[in-house]
Amino acid sequence: MSALAGIIAIGRKPLWLDEALDVQWTHLGWHDYLSLTFRSEMGQAVWLLLLKPWLSIAGHGEVAARAPSVLFAAAACALLVPVGRTLLGGRLAGAAAGLLMACSAFVVHWEQQARTYTLALFASVAVTYLFLRALRSSGWRWWLLYALVGVVAVYTHFFVGLVLIAHAAAAFTFRPRPGRPALYAGVTVVLLALPAAAFAIDMSSARGFIPPLTLDGFTAELHLLAGGRWAIAAAAVAGAVLVAARVDRWKAVLLIGWLIVPIATTAALSIGHPSFIARYLIGVVPAACLCGAYLLTRIPRWWGAAAVVATCAWALGPVAEWYRSPFSEDWRAAAAYVDTSRAESDHLTVTTDWLTLVSGYYMKSRPDSRAIRGAVTWVVTIPADRYRVEQDIRARGYDIRVKKDFPGVVVLKAVRPLA
């Protein structure tokens, strides 16, 4: 179900800025690529380390770039079934949780983009699955595997590390308490995650694109996490209350902590350093689906299964809206316009290095430099920089003869007047 939802119309939307950057970086040699990854992109290090070899095999097309996101989302939904069966005590509840997540518009939104977020989703489910196996095992094997995957999970996205806090709380309430293997696994994860923590703290002031946290902003991001359906969020909250009342204590601590700790921690951090954005919290979606599934499957007889099917069908409404939604950035159309309109002798400039990378994914023409020169210069920029760029063009004595707007992209034609 998740794979099907991810495949439908996967190539309709052009790559947007962050997708295109990730894909274009893979053209770097390994030395430069690794340097970039661990210097400025550590928060998605695992994704980038997987993306380069994949694209070298599959090619750099839009569908190829997004295919891993579909696979990770489908794997997360499938693995959530045994996690739900263990935590909620029934096959129906596990299957319902997997179906609810597969039908989430928020999950579909990110499985159709070449970004790290469905990998982080899968990591949050996989590390929880291993935690459940380790709790019920004797010896070191499962705890060593849990520690390894826990460290990897942190480097799929830093905020997945907040899920591990719920694991620690659940381990503390589990009886009999896990022994030294669990302690050593926890210490290993903490020590190896320290570089990630240091990087996150150092980069916290650089998240200028995230606005300060407000009540409206908080509710808007939660609405996105709920797949655009407040009723599903309400079902998750009601399910969490039911879990607290009816499920074994350690399981309740794990589920409720998995749901609440990342949200509450990120909201608290955002008071000083704005960080509260829905995609960072994608790791809580499995917990919300588990809680919602528990509520729905408490309905007696076949009515519970019918309620799950009806909820999934209702949740697909925002998914259909996503398929039809307009482009946020249309570099594909902007590049085609420049390629067909620009004469061979016309100069071409793109206003920043990173825009050069993004536009270069689609554009056959190549920028000569970032300077405006010659008789005619085509300028590619973004709406936020438009006023500054237009002022600069006029200050250099050029007239702007063409102003072409595309979603998220502006193309200008600057012509030097004849003397």
C-alpha cells in the first residue's frame, strides 16, 4: 500500500531546492563528497552515503532519486506491523498501524521526495523493533545490534535520537530490568552520538528558514504530522490515553514517550533556537499510528476492522490533494524557458552557487559567471532576492526587458541600451 501510494505521480513535481542539491552533490568525487557530508550535512549523513552509490547505478533522474524514499517508507510500514503486534498484543492492531501510516498524507508527501525523512522514519521503527527484541533476549547479540542501529538512526536525522529517550524510560520500567548489555548499549549510543549533538548545537543558529515558535505555528505543524486530519490526531491522543490505562506499564511508557518526548523536547528547544518543523518530527508518526490503531481495534468484532478501513480511506483524501497540488518550485519549466529563449551569444548568470547547482539539474545552458555583462544577460534568481537583483541590474545601466515568474523561480532578461 505504501509503495503504491509513493509511486503514483512520483515524477509529476520537479525537484525542489533541497532535493536538487542532494542529487547534484553526488556528482562530486568521494573525497569532496565525504568532506561536504560531515562538514555541513551530518544531519543526513546516512542518506547521502546511500544516495551517491545508488544514483551511480540507477542514474540521476527524478524517479531514480526518489525511489529510495518510497522503499524506506514501505519498509517502515511493513516493520511497524510486528512492532504493533508486540506492543499492542494483536495482529489486527499491528496491521492497522501499518495501514494507517501507509495512508498518511504526511508520509506520502516525503516518500515522493529525494530527502532523508522516510529513511529517518524507517530508522525510528527499526531501532524500536530491535529494542523490543533486545528486551526479551538474554545475552549481548540483540543489544549490540540495537546499539549499532541506534547510532545509525541518529545520523539519518538527529531528531530520531529523541525516540531513544523513550526507549531508555521503557527499559527503566521493564521487569526484570535489563542488565549490563543494555547499559553498555546505551552508553555506546550516547558516546557515538556526541558528534551529532555537537554539530546540532553548532548549527542551531543557522536554521534561519524556521520561524519562531508560535501557537499557530505549533498547531499547523501538528496538523501536517497528522496527515492533514485533526480527527486522526485526536484518535492518536485518545489511543494514548487508552494505552496508558490498559497496556503493560513499560509498553505504555515506550509508546507514549515515543509520541510525546520528541514533540515536547523540540518545542522546548524552539524557545531559544527555532527547530519546530513537522518533517524533523517524522519519527513520531509510527507512535501516533500505533496509538490510533489501538483505539480503533478496541471496537468489538468486525466493527474494529471496518473502522480501520474507513479511517484509512478517509485519510487518503489529503493524499489525493497532494498529488494534484501545485509546484512549490518549478526549476524544470524555468530551465526549459531559458534554454529555448536564450541566444547562444547571450550571457547567463545565476545569482548564487547553490542556485547554479539547482538550476543546472534541468538547464542545458551553463552560467558563464555571476557577473552581469555583455549586451544581454539572462538572470535566474528566487523571489526572495528579486528586488535586490533588479536594483543591481539597473545600477549597472541595464534595462529589464523580460520578467518571467515561475513557482519559486524568477527569470530576468537584462539588456544594455544602445548608446
